[in-house]
Amino acid sequence: MKLTPIEQWIMQKTGMKERNRKALYAWQLEKIKGTIAYAKENSIFYGEKLEGVEERSIYTLESFQDIPFTFPRDIGRNPLDFLCVPQKKVARIVTLRTSGTSGEDKRIFFTEEDLDLTVDFFKYGMSCLTDERDKVLVLLPGSAYGSIGDLLKKALALSHIECIVHGVLSDPEKAARCIEEMGITCIVGIPIQVLCLSRVKSGVFRNNIKKVLLSTDYVPDAIINELTQKFGCKVFNHYGMTEMGYGGGVECEALSGYHMREGDIYFEIVDPDTGKVVENGQYGEVVFTTLTRQAMPLIRYRTGDIASFSASDCACGTFLNTMKKVLGRIENRIPLGENRFLHLRELDEIILPFEEILDYKAYLKDGYKFVLELTAENDAAFDRVKGRVMREMEDLLSNQPGCRPDVAVIPAAECAPVIINSMIKRKIIDCRKER
Ligand SMILES: [Zn+2]
């Protein structure tokens, strides 16, 4: 099994002499101190928030745990307060829409150098699964300068790998034609979209696609299993978010968790309630600190994503940490009773195995009504699957003590294999007025 290329990237970037975590932590600690000093000096937010924090007093990564967290709502309140460079140095701005009632839109800023760092990470990240013989189709947004597709294409070009940035999947016919005409072997995309394409165009998929990289906050096992078993694809997961500069971590050939972008980002996992760092092997909220970011460094940023660091070493032989597959967002759940929740990932695992379903949305409405809106290929397909989905839901909920929502399964307004969501993270949509 090939050692993760992320290790080589980190060794080169840090100039470390020894291959071990201790040396990496020492390098990261120095970078953290540098980030704190830089952010305090150049950003209004950290100038105020970290006033009185002496970076020199941070002797160990343990003492760094006393530094206060940064929350997404802090960025929402005033993104410009995070900016550390003159506005003319900003090469890209991403606006992240927060749906629902809470929070304002977040804006994330990058300089040219910040974007280059992502390209450099993507180059190594993509070499986890591709080489010069591959041709890559990117089903992610890519028309804008500095968008994820644009950066991926630049990264692959550095490795002399051909890449077509198709954009978010809206027309499976067109995507399938592109795969055949260009001889595509590898797809990078959003899990539900890649699943949809593989179901609608299974022949083209089977004949061409060897490798898939899925990127999101949560990749359902149901999708990985189907692509692996039905088409013999190797399915790699990537974890990242815009705030990280898109890239965060990518799986090696062992396919048992991500190796992280530790040359640019320091990761912690904390108990979401107490904020205390948890042991490896325990689940908690992913928190990160940027080590090399110019425009908008983030210090102990709470992602809202649930994951754990593996307690054992990866089979690829790296000294790097392995983060177990992210379980999705803390908020993506509906209460079923005391300390018991129904998570979006549980819905994914029972709903997505039905091949008739191309996408679905879940709503929680007033009167504790829970609505599943299924997108099927046509009305007949919806009729075939509706009763079975209902039974699965009843099974799932019948094991739960406490209150049970009133479940309804309805067809999506447009029953077509066209995906509505773009890069919006999947979530249970809470429409309740009374809360
Ligand atoms: Zn590995």
C-alpha cells in the first residue's frame, strides 16, 4: 500500500528532519504562535479578542487550549473585522449563505498566496488517487477565479493530469457524454450527485470510472458501498470547508479516514459542550487553527462537524494522524426525546439505498411533523418506493423511546434527475415557527 502523499507534502513544507508527530507538533506550535501574533496585530477581531494573550506564554499545545474559540457567528457579525490585509490584496471572496433564522451570511477572504497554498495541497491530495494516466471530471463549481474547481484544475495541471471542470451536475446526459468523449477515469464531486449520475448513467459509469473522490461534510456509507460494489470504483473521501481554504484532509489507499492538511492547519477535537479537548478515539467537534493563512487567519474555529481522531495508526504506515470519517454537523438532527436524536446521516443510510431515489430533502414542520420529500426518476418510481421508505422510517422510530414525529413521504415538486442543491451542505430543514 502506498504511503499517503500528504506525508511527503508535510515533510517538504515544514523542513522536518524526523518523521514523527513530536517534530510536527513542535513546528505547528511555532506556527500557532506566529498566527496569534499576526492576527492580533492585523485584525480588529483578534486584536480585541486576544488582547492580553502573550503568544510567548504559549509553551505547549496544552497551554494553547486556554485560547478562546472563534465561532462561525463571529464571522457572520462582521467578516471585515477578520481581515488582515488591505482589501486590494484580496483575490477571492466567498459568501456562505446561512439559511434559516440564525446568523448572517459569512464572507471568507483569500489572498493570491492563500489560493496558492490550496493549489499546493490539492496537488498532493489528488495524488492520493490519481496519476498521469487519469483524466479527471470535476462536478463542483469551477467557473469563477479561485473557486474549488478552478483550484483543482490548477493543482492537477502541476501533475500533468488532464482535468475537466464540468460544474455542479445539472444535466446527467451532458456529463455522461463528456465522460465518454474525454475518456474520464476519475470523478470528483458531491456524494448525492455522483450517486445520481451513477444511477441514471450506470453503463457509462461502469465502463469508464475507476476512482471517485467525494467531498462534503458527510459521505453516507450507502453511497460508498453502492459505487464500490456495483461499479468496482475506489471511493476516496475528502473533508474540507471553505473556511479551511476548501481543503482539509483526504483519504489514503487504506480508505479508513483522512490524513489532514497539517502543514497549513492545526486540528483539535473538543467536547462540544465543555470545549475540552477529547482523547484520540473519542468523538467531538472539529476545531481548527490556520497556520499559514494571510487574508483571514482563524484561531480555534468551531466547525460544527463531528469526528474523531483514530486511536490506531493507519495501514499506509504514516506517522500522521488519521481523522475518522466526519459524521456530519451537530445541528443536523431532530429531537426524539431526552438525549435522543434522529440524525441526517441515519436518514441517508436508510433512504439512499433505494435506487429509485435520486435525492431527498427532510423537513421538520410545526406540530412535530416530519416530511421526507423524495426525488425519483418518475412518478412510477416514486410510487414503488414510497411505502418501503415509510416502513423503514417506522422501523427506525419504533425503537426509540420518547416522542415520535408524524412522518409523511411526498414526491419532490419536480420529479426529474436534476439536482437542485449546489454546494449547500445537506441539512434537515427546520420550518417550525414554534420552538
Ligand atoms: Zn494512511
